[in-house]
Amino acid sequence: MQQKKGGNMKSLSSYKNPFYRKSIPGSKPVLTTDVTPMHYKGYLIYKRLHDCFDIVKNGVCVGMNAGLKGAKKRIDEKKINIAHTNYNHVQ
């Protein structure tokens, strides 16, 4: 998906959020960002907010961290919930 911003085409990325909870204000079933992800060991890491790094695999967020080092460490230590990559219940 692309959106025009200031005369330049900016690419938007969307991915499913298995951490979505209807009862949590601001929680969304699908997250969208215009940041360029970092590729790391087969995962994409998006700095979606100032202090939030999302780890994405196969179009699904499989982890959220407050820092880039923590996101990489989670991947390195295989502390990723792989079940989330088969996430189907968000419509």
C-alpha cells in the first residue's frame, strides 16, 4: 500500500496484531506504519512509536519491545511466540 506524502510516495506497511484486546483503549487488530523496517535474522523490526519496536514475521506481529536491543535479543534468544505467525482470528 502506498500513500503520497509531500510529493513523495511513502510506503505503508500493515500487519496483524495478535496482542489486540478490544477492552484496551487504542488497541488495534491491524497495525499500520510508514517507517522502513530493519531486517534482522528473517524478521522485520518496525520502530512504530518512539519507544515501541514491533517484531513481525509473515505479516503478523510476534513481539513488541521498548527498545531495539530488546527486540534483537528476543529474536536471538528465540523468545518469539511462533504460534502468532499462524494468527487467523483477526478479521
